[in-house]
Amino acid sequence: MGWGSASVRVDVSDVWDGLRVAIVSDQLATPGGAGGAERVVLKLHELFPAAPVFTTVFNPDRMGGSFSGVDVRPSWVDRLPLARKHHGLFFPIMPMAVESFDLTGYDLVISSQHSVAHGALTRPDAVHISYCHSPMRYAWDLSHSYLRTIPKPARAGVSFALSGIRIWDSAASLRVDHFVANSEYVAGRIQRAYRRAADVIPPPVRLRFAPPDPGLGRFLLVVSRLVPYKRIDLAIAACNRLNVPLVVIGAGPELKRLQALAGPTIRFLGRQPDATVLRYMASCEALLFPGCEDFGMTPVEVMAAGRPVIAFGQGGAKETVIHGETGWFFERQEVDDVACAILQLRSMAWNPAACQRQAAQFGEDRFEERFLAFILARVALPAEAGDRRRPGGEPRRTPIPLGPRELASLSEGAHLMPVAEV
């Protein structure tokens, strides 16, 4: 998978033999279907197929069959009226939901966190690795924006609840042994919110290629959940002003509002099968990516299809898109800036091979290599489980970190390096 990226496929089945693993996820019920966070959960389950997935709320209809055959274990909140369709109403009790999971039978707990999953309670000798997509946005940097969406009579109560959530969130971060961030941008936010360092491992992106379809014509593309912070309204307003065709693929609560803003050159296709999305990615002039994302898988997928990206020059896009080579950044989330970036990009020639080379750094195989090596360097064999200690306690026995040579030997069936006292 990927274009010219050397990879070592690590077979660690013998290493994990006897290691009991659990995956903890925030709600698997987001409108618009499975996105980047859900894909990470699925990849973790692919790496550890015997691991159950504990989640606060599970709506299989919204996940479109992505979790078919996966042992998903939702919390008691999942059984409450309205929870599967309106899980946001229950955010004050989500900490209690994630703390209700009984994880005492597991040696390794991997949480996929953008809300409360990192707050799961584990055994004192278990290892908890949190793959953090973001500290909860509505409690920290987006709290004021979130409060503006709340009816005025309820704002004081919600503000009080958010204050309590922040206190719990900070305390819950201390339950994590190792944080992994999906980008340097998120690693910085983890440091600010939790005062914890985080290693960076970009998430797994599906690198696929399809031939362009000339019959689709000339158009710009948005592929996104239709929620406010994605700022799809900016893309629509800029294309309205320039009278440029724009295709919007995705669903979400913002659909009606965005349709009301759209001019005659804007088309909404709703949710589409993967094959259709890929065909539009391969055929577009460029992707419009106007939000500030923690990482952003869609720009990488579009570059893998050989097309450039127009993106807001903050957040994770700064770590994946190369300005002037695989895309163009605009510096302010203003319609004028987006329109100028569109005109600039349309005036330039773009090299599909350069886009694909850049995308190849973020493929699923690279995620597997990095994440498995991270775990192998930090988790002792099951026989050594009784010797481990959590950070801040007594010293724990820690495996010697693995380099390329050790990873290569693992792919040939070797076991872990000896455990060293530190």
C-alpha cells in the first residue's frame, strides 16, 4: 500500500499471545457515519481482533455496517431514551458511563479519545495507552462557541456542567500511562489541557487511486460531516462569489442551513458509497478544506488520488499538505481569503505524483508499524505483568525500545527483546 514507501509488515501474533487487550471508544453514534475517529477504532480492532470495543453509545445504523462482526459493548447510557440519536444531550453523565466499564480482566487498554474514553478505570498493573484525537473540544478551546449554540435560559446550567467536566477531564488524564496524539497540533493541545507530553503517530489513512472521470466536469469538492466547526459555509460562500461549481459529499445537522446558503453552482450529494467518493476525489480540481482540524484524513485521501488541497493554514493540515506543492493555504477563515486561494490554485499546474508521494507517508501500513512499535516498546510480556508500575509510583520493568533491525526480526517471527531494569 502507498507509493514507494518502504514498510516492514510486523507479525506480532506470538508476542501478543496471552496479552488481554480492550479497546475503549467514545460514542460510535455520530451523525454522518463513520469518520476518522471511528476508522482508528476499526484499525485497532484489526490489529487486536479478539479485543472487545467498549463505547459509551453505539448506533449501528449510523455506522453503516462498519462495525458488523465487532464485539461492541455499549454502556448503560446507550439504553436511555434518545441516547442513540441525541447523545450530546447526555454529556454531563458520559464520565460516569466510561467509568462503569469493568476492565479488570485486561492487561492493555487502548482508548480512542476525543471526549471521555481516556477516563476508563483500569487495573493498577495494566497499561493504558490513549490515542487522542483531541482533548474534548466543547470543554476546552471551543467551549464559548459551544455555549453560543445553547438557548440562553440553559446557558448558565451548561456552563456550570462544563466547569465540572473540565475538572474531571484533567483528573482523568492522570489515569493514562502514555498519550499518543494524531498530530503535533493535538500534542500541543494535550500539553496545554493536561500538562502531559504525547508521542505523535498520524492516524491510518486509506490510500486508494481511481482514474479521473472526465464526464463529471470541472468542479471543486467538499467531503465532510456537515457540522458547524467544519466551516463548509465558507466553501459555499466563496464558490457562490466566484460562480465556481462545488460538489458537497456528506451529511449532518447543518445540511438545511447550508442548502439555504447555496447558489446554483453548488450540488449536495449526501452520503455516498466509497467508490463514488473516490471517483469524485480523483476527478475534482481540488478539495476545499476550510475548517481547523486536529488532523484531517480527507486531504490525505484526496492527495492519494493525485489532486491538490485548498486548506485553512492551521491545525493538522499544516502537517500533511505542502504549500505550493500539494496544495494552497489561506490564512484567515474569511470568504475573501478562500476565494483568493481558489483563484491562485486554479492558475497553477499541479503534479499528481507529488501529491501521491506526500500522501504515502500517512497510509494504514505506516500507522501499523508506528503504533505496534510504540506498544512493543512499552508493554511487557504477560509473564512480566506483575512487575509493572504506573507513572509516579514505583519503577516498572520496561522493554528495551525497538529499532528498525528489531522490527525486521519481529516480522520474521522473533520475540520481544529482553526486558531491562530502569
